[in-house]
Amino acid sequence: MELLQLKYFQTVAGLEHMTKAAEELQIAQPSLSKTISRLEEDLGVPLFDRKNRQLRLNEYGKLFLDRVNRIFLELNEGKREIAERSEQGQSQITLAVSIPRVLPELLSSFLKQYPDIKFQQVLRSTTSMKSQLEKAEIDFCISSVPIEGTDIVWEPLMTEEIYLIVPPEHRLSRREEIVLSEVKNDPFISMNTGFGFRNLTDAFCHEAGFIPNIAFEGDEPGVIGDLVRQGLGIAFIPEISWIHHTNPFPNKLRIIEPKCQRTIGLGWSKRRYLSDAAQQFRQYVTDYFSKRSF
């Protein structure tokens, strides 16, 4: 059994289509089909169900694919570790976040101590971050909901309160606190579907006995605040969003029922090799949040 056979199988299994897999691998389809057949002969079982030229990964194939994915993941991590140990690799940390507001001060203070470390940062939904962790494609993620999975570690960093902001002329604008059910008929301006914060606030509304009427969706708290100022709706805003904010959000209301909070945490995969730089960042993040009150 050769690595090339396993790579071919991994590609066919991902596409479940022999012609498309051959095109992606840039080899002749008959040659690819023979390679897969030889692999199945070596294993003594079929890996695909075949019907009318259609391929479907069967139970044996799914089990074997999981092992093959692990093999290539370990090989890739081995290459990364060797590059790090031989000083060929750059000191770069790959970070996915669903809460971009925490990054400017965090990264700025970290880079003052470690100016040679570079970051590759992406904004992702919770589902995407979990997938990237499971595939060991990123070093860390910072998310507002716990991420669970095989070999995934998620460490809580802080818990913050979630508030409601309303337009200046809103009927509740002079209040300091509310029961969430009081706004069940109001239009909401919300984060996009799929983001952890959206799932969390939808759950708050469900606990209060209603489904929110989403008038607008977005992915930037500052833009959401501007839409609220224009009177287009109300919005949930986490406490961290207005820390050091130069343009404070309007008419902040504390929600006394239900209890609206979220916990922010740092996640990583035990499968991914963490460089010295990555380990320094992990420790720094833990210390950073433990010393600050938000």
C-alpha cells in the first residue's frame, strides 16, 4: 500500500466521482480506477458502492477514509514541526475568530512583546471554525460558544453580559433595564445566521417566549449600531463591543430576564503541532484575559 494510492482514494472519496477525481489529480480515469481497485483488493473489501456509474462511499470506505485523513494530517504536521525545529518555518500563527472586536488590543499588546511573530487571521462562523480545528488547518480560534469535537480543547477566557440597544426615539429609550419579552414585536438588527452570537441571541428570545423578527442581518457590530441609530430596529450588543469604542452605542438597556450572558473561549486541536510562537500566544491570551475586567 503506497501513499499515492491513499491520496487517490482520499480524492475519490471526497468527490464520489471518478471522472472529476481524475481531472483534479490530472491522471487518466482508467489508471485511477485500477488504482482504487487494487487498493480494495489489498484491503479485501469494497470501499465504494457502485451503481449505474455512481460511486457512494460505503461503511468500509468511511472507516478507512477517517484513518487516511489522519495519516495525511500527521504527515503535514510532521513537515510543519521539522520546518519549525530546523528554523525554516516562519513564526506565524493562524487564528480564526467570530469576535473581531477582541483582536486589536490583544494582538497589539502581544506583538509589542513578540514583534517577529506574524498572524494570519480570518473571520469565521462557529461551524467553520470547528471544521478547521478538526482538520488541523488553524492554530487557534476565539469563539463566543463552546466548540466540542474529537481532540478539540476549548478553554473559557471570560464571561460578559449581553445588552440591548434601541434608537434614541424608541419607547424604551429612557429605561435602564427591561424584560426581553417587552420587545417581542420589535424589528431586530442581528448578526448573520451561522455565527455563534446569532445562535445565542436567538436562544435568548426563545427563552423569553418569542421568535425575533429579523429586519436586517450583518456581521459588523459598528454597522449594526449605526442602523439602530437610524431607527431601523433594535439589537443585541455584547459588553466587549463598546470597550474603547470612539462612537458609543445608543441607549443601552440591561436585560434582567432572561439572564443574557456569553462566555468567550480559546480553542485548539490536540492534533495540530503548536510551534513555540503558538504556545507563547496561548499562554499570553490566558494571562491577558485573567488580568482584565471587561
